[in-house]
Amino acid sequence: MMGRQVAQGALFYGFRLDDHVPAGHLLRRTDGLLDFGFVREALAASYSTSGRPSIDPELMLRMLLIGYLFGIRSERRLCEEVHLNLAYRWFCRLDLADRVPDHSTFSKNRHGRFRACDLHRLLFEQVVARCDAAGLVAGRDLAVDGSTIMADASREKKLKGADVADELRAGESISRPVVEYLAALDAALPPDPDEPATVNPTSISPTDPQAALTCKHGPARYAYAINPLLDLDTDCILDVEATPARFSSEVAATRTLLSRAGTTLGITPESLAADKAYGSGPLLSWLIDRKITPYIPVIDRSRQRDAFFTRDAFHYDREADAYRCPADKPLGYCGTKRASQVRVYRSHVADCAGCELKPRCTVSRKRSITRLVSEDARDTVRALAGTDAYVHARRRRQRIERVFGHLKRNLGLRTLKLRGLAGAAEEFTMAAAAYNLQLLARQAAPA
């Protein structure tokens, strides 16, 4: 006989949430990995000692972590999912009768208390510390790269010209991202000659001025770049930095990542692998000075003059600090251009005047050659190319592309929800923490 399910309300239920969360569930395996006691300690100064008790900040952070672990980007949907999902309630320490916080509560705390004490960075550092304790931080061979994440800003709305900052200040209402942008302009330091030259943007978004316009993936869009520092032995993200989607900013972030990893984790890697965008002389020299072997292709523009002898046709004599031209005439050192960090070498007019090779060399009275101040470091890295260690490191570097794929495909990090560089840093840090937690959970208790 065919059965029929009839709903009958019972007066009493014997129900425990713990009994309905499977042993292999990600949240159950994750729950014991973190101690959220740091939340109240970090936020102690943000709450009054009297008055009505607030919503537990640990509850909000647990809910945010669920959103990043399962790719739930919308805060409204996150609140709905926590309300309906038993495993989510269990992880958040909510009973069946407990109310879920309203979605507006997240916005007030994320942009206020949480950001003021950098709570997301504290969470990430604790996750990395747990990974270190579990043996997931080898710290020998690292890789760095940047991947574009679209900003929440329309490419149709642009401001151009030198008076953009004044135009933003004159607005009737100034949004939080604009305030952060103007504050960053006021606090900007003089450019560092060792860093790549900063590119002044031709246009900025009035919605998110710190985002950069990029054409990397089709039509121009405003975007940020996520820059993780990856341990190639374990696939653990040791640190992460948010920058506007510009190559110069991504390269500069490498120093920040390595310096911070040395401070927080006490590691100095043996090698660093990256793509050719990171092959600038100043960065290669910085790495070599710190005994870090750079397995990075060198940016080389020595063959850009097709009509005349290129720079590689001239031989450099290191002992004499001079070049020899194809006719074996010397080009002596005559000064350094500090702005561009290049040393200039020039030939003698008399040597060039009667030279048979001059039509193939220059139309001027004498030939000039420039050599980067960091050219010795570039020569050192060029000598590494083709070695077994170099080829092996270049092949292993591709592992970081899988990390980008996981962050975008599985964790939903394709378009940012928060605006401003601080918002991008928060999202990237939380996503990296979620990625490391999944890695740690798989090692601690394989499903």
C-alpha cells in the first residue's frame, strides 16, 4: 500500500544540533582549528563597559567566515543561509530559537570596529600560525603573482584631469571610498627611487577612486589585484596584499609581502619564483642582497633598436668599468642618471669619426650606452636561466594559478563587494584565510 506523509506537530522535541552535523563536514573539521578569543581582546576598546549587551562580535566573524568558506557573497543571503542551515547555526553557536543578526549589522561593524582594529588581518595571521604549527609552512621556496579582481565600479563613470581631487572634495556628499582616497593622497610619501615609477592614472572612478582601469581581461574595467605569497611546498598562502591593478603596484607589493613574512613568521626563503613582470632590476637586486634566489625571467629591452647595433653587441669590461664597441673601441663611464637609475657610457668623438662601422652604430658624433645600476643582479639572474633548478622552479610556479582558480571559482572571488583599497584588502585577507582553513582541515582530518 502506498504510504502518505502527514505532518503532525509534536508538543516536545528531543533535538540536538550537534547530532545533525556530519563528522566529515567542513565546518566540523574547521571548528576546532581556531580560538576566537582574540576577537574580544582586539575589540575591547570599541565597546562600553555599561549599557545593553551588543551582538557578540565572535558571532559576526563566524558568520563572515562561513560566507567566505562557501562562496556566499551577499550578506543578505548569508543571513538567510545561517537562519536555515543547521551546520551554519551549529558553527555560529546559535540554537534553533536564536535570532540571526540583521544584514545591516555587518556593514556597521565591518566598516567600523572590525576595520579599526584590523580584525581580518588578525584572523588571517592566526590561521597562518595554525598552519605553521601543523607543518604547512616550509618557508623555503615561495612564489608571488597578482590576479585581477573586478571592482564594484562602472567603467562608464570616469573623472579625468589634474583637478580630480578638488572635484571630489567639492562634492555634496563624500562616500567612504572617496574619503579613503583623499586621505591616501594627503599622506602620500615621496617616490622611492628603488621602486618602479608610479603611473599617474588617466582617469579614476568617482565610485571607487583607488581602483585602477585595466584591459587585462577584455574591455577596460576598474579592478584591484590580489597578491598572495605562496609556499610552493605546501600550497599555503603565507601572506596576501591588495593593490590597484597595476604592474608597478604588484611588483612593489612583493617587498612588503616578504618583509612581513620575515617579521610575523621569522622565515627568509631560499628562492622566489614569479613571472616576467617581476623581472625588474631593482627587485632582483633587492632579492639577491637578501640571499633570496630569484627564479624570474629578466625584463630585457636591449634589442629595441633595429637600425643600429643593439646594446648586446657591446662587451662590458667589469674591471675597467667600460664597454667595448664592435670595433673594439672603449666607451667610458661619464655619470649616473639618478632619476632613471642608469649609468651612462660614451665613446670618444675621434674613435667614431673614422670608424667604418659608424653607419651601423649611430648618426651622432659619438655612441652612448646605458647600464642599469642593478645590471649586475640582472646578469646573475640571466646566468640562472636554463639551469635545472630554474626550470624546476618555473614549472612549480604554476601552482599559484590553481590558487587563483580556487579563490575565484570555489570561493566566489570574481568581483569585489566592498569598495576602496581597505575593502579590497579585507576581502582578500578573508578569502585567503578561508583557503588556508580548507587546506588545514583537509590535512587535519581528511574527508
